[in-house]
Amino acid sequence: MSLKFFKPLSDSFPWPLQQLNVEQKGVFFSCFLGFLALLWFFIRSSNKGLPPGPKALPLIGNLHSLDAQLHTYFASLSKTYGPICRIWLGKKIGIIISSPALAREVLKDKDTIFANRDVSAAGREFSYGINDLLWSPYGPKWRMLRKLCVRDMLSSSSIDSVYGLRRRELRQSINYLYSQKGLPVNIGDQMFLTLLNVITSMLWGGTMKGEERASVGAEFRNVVTEIVDLVSIPNLSDFYQGLTWFDFQGVIKKMKVVLKRFDKLFESMIDQRQKLDRNGVGRESKDFLQVLLKLKDVADAKMPLTMTEIKALLMDMVVAGTDTTSNAVEFALAEILNKPDVLRKVQQEVDTVVGNDNIVEESHIQQLPYLYAVMKEAMRMHPALPLLAPHSPSETVTVGGYTVPKGSCIFVNVWAIHRDPSIWKNPTEFRPERFLDNKWDYSGNDFNYFPFGSGRRMCAGTAMAERMFMYSLASLIHSFDWKLPEGETLDLKEKFGITLKKKMPLVAIPTPRLCNPTLYE
């Protein structure tokens, strides 16, 4: 990231400023920059005892030197300045944590202090004004939302209850890939569509049917992509909060437009579900939307679940459940194709458990320890959120002997910890065997390996993500042999955003490997 990402400020100002002459604009910007310089001086002078970090320029701090690949740039800073270091993002302080010991201090020992989020302007919009689970500040409302999600929506029994909806969507995807046999397929795009259909099917698959559901799914594909792109854009409003009102880059305005499209879809689905329940047919058409609406009716009167919070939770599940898991499956398949011996072991295990005259069911995945090891290794090398979702301390606190001011933006570099050679032997090598001893899990208690985060703000959808990843990858590998198109080479480079993606999409050719064509129906 560099300043070239930002539009010229003078062209972005709204209203009368555009009509000022050159001399008047010069006076305005001189006063404006003078104000920022004074503000910078007071901020710098009031923050003693900060962690070490690169030299910062007045006003812009270290914005000029940031790299688009933030996770690798932060890792390089840590090698120079240590496991806790500091950068200036405009007038905001960023603290980078890159060791298991300091990650434990932030996420476990002092997790109550660090339980808040550093919310971007775009995140504030798409979370319906910070009314979702991901961005809500730590407090009674967040605890209520977390409890509802973990107990009523993302528990094992709740996930089991909508298995039929997941199965239907995945089988349709396998059928589509069968129709593309011998042709190049963009794996990332296909998995994104598959998992979006799976997620939306679980959310409201019992509410909407057939062509209507397909049409809504197509609309969601577009808006989810737009949301992820907007949240990933470096935004001046996040570095200088006093400038949020101006919305120089139009990020907030664009996010409001996207949110209106989402809201219209949500309203339609909520209306349909309420009609089904009033007519007494809801019992036969179960989905998560039905669960949320029932919870709204029975919620604690002191802490009611509002319709805005229902929409925000639906938004969380649609955006987080599709982009992160589809990226993880794409990375895993790419790593497997790059290691023929790993591919051979995975196919041998799946064939032994499932057989060649059967299809993969979720009940099989508990019997696939090597595939589990593949998943864990893929998430070690390519964690979905390489810097986690940013935390922010509710008070000034000491970490690693240094002062971390209230309101700082805290980046926990999971990516760097997962590739630390003092923890992992040959950390850049994809080797699933390192996970076969079941030493590592997703509980977040071991700060050498915590791809889903840790502490109070650990990902609530871990169990769902695990099932969807395993079920999808097992089905892809069991149903097809995969090869790259003629003359193509495999590129495993990463691209940083709010989530970690492959820089170059994985394009591969499927060849059916099951003898009975009816198994692809």
C-alpha cells in the first residue's frame, strides 16, 4: 500500500471548496496542513514508552512506506525491531505482535482489555452501524450476540440440522464440475460460488426455493465481492478520523449503496419466512433465518434481539463464511497439486474410507486423519486472516514492557508466527505429516498455532468452517483427478486483503475418477 492508492484530496472534497480559486484553495490547505502538523506534534509528544519502529514522517507517519503485502511487510519489520513494534498510520498508532508469548499476553492474559475491535469506516457501514458479532464492542450486547450464535446457530446440533441443505448444494457443484470434465475450471471462483450457495442455503434455504433462490444467490455473489473489495481498500478516513465526514475516496458512499442492495434482499427473505411461520408451514422448511426470528421473539426483554442485529448477523455469516473458506480450499488444493505424494496419500485415504462406488458424506470426514492434517497445514501456511481482525485496547496498557495506548490498532501477525523457524521445522514447506500427532488444534490455547484466533473474540464459526472445508475438499479429491492446463505452472504466491487470497487463481482440469456416472448426479 502507498499513497498512490488514494485519490488526490483536492479532487475529492465536496461542496463549495471545488468553487474556490487557486489562491483560496492554497490558503485552505495551508491552514488544514498546519492543523494536522500541530495535532501530530501533540500526539507524538504524548506517547512515550512506545515499542520501537521505523522512523515516521510528520502527518503521514509510515503510510508512505507500507507495502501492499502487509503480512509480509509486518513480518520484516519484526525481524528488525523485535516481536512487538510500532508504526504510525497517519495519526493512528499501529502495534504489531509477532511472537507466541506476546500474542498470549494480548489475547489471553489481557484479553478483556483487548476485546474491542479497531473498526474501519467501511466495516462500520456493512455491520449495520456495528451491530454484528465481528465488529461490536465488547460488552453486554456482544455477549448476547455471541451466545446466540454459539448456542443456537453454530452448535453441533444446529449445524447437523441443516446438513441436507449443505449436501444438496455440494452435490450440485460436483455435478457442474462433471459437466466441465476435460476443461479448465477456476477453482477459487467455483468454490466461492459453491460455498456461497451452501451458506445462503443454510441461512434461508428453507425459506426460498428454486429459481428465486438461484436469482438471490447470483445477486449475493456480486455484493459479497464488492464488500470484500471495499473493506480491503486503504482509506484515509481510517487514518484520520476527523476526515470521515468528507469520505474522500467514496468508500463509505459505495458501501452504503451495497448495503441498500443487501438490505432489500434481507427484507424480502424475512417477510417470506414470517409468512411461512404464520401459515404453519415453517416446521417443514427449517433454516437459520427461522432460528433467528424465533430468538427475536423469545429474547431477554432487557437485551432484545433487534431486526437490525439479525440482518447484521446474516451479513457476517454470508461474507465471512464464503470468502475465507473458499480461499482456504483453493490454497489447500493448490498445495496438494504441487505435492504429488500428498495427493496420492489423500486419494488413497479417501478411497479406503469412502470407496469408489460411493460418494463422500460428512459422516466420513472424521475418518480422514491425513486430510485433517492437510487442512491444518494449509491453514498454518495460509491463515484466512493473516493479521486476525484488528483489536483495540479499551485502556492504555503495558505489553512486553512497552506502552500500548488506548485506541491503538493491534495487529497479531498469525502468518509470521505460523512460519517462525524457531517453532516450525522447514516452515515454508507444505508438510501435513507435522499434524498427524494431533498435537495442534483450533482451540486457540496454543499460541504457536491459532488460525482462528484466540480468546473472547475467537472466530465463532470454527466448527462450521472445519466441516465445510473438509466436506468440500474431500469431495473434490474423491470425485476427480486434477491437472494443470498444458504449459501452465503452479503459482503459490499470496495476495493480502482483509482475507488472504491466491495472487494467481488456481485453474485446473477435472477428470472424473469414479466408475459410475450416476455418482455425479
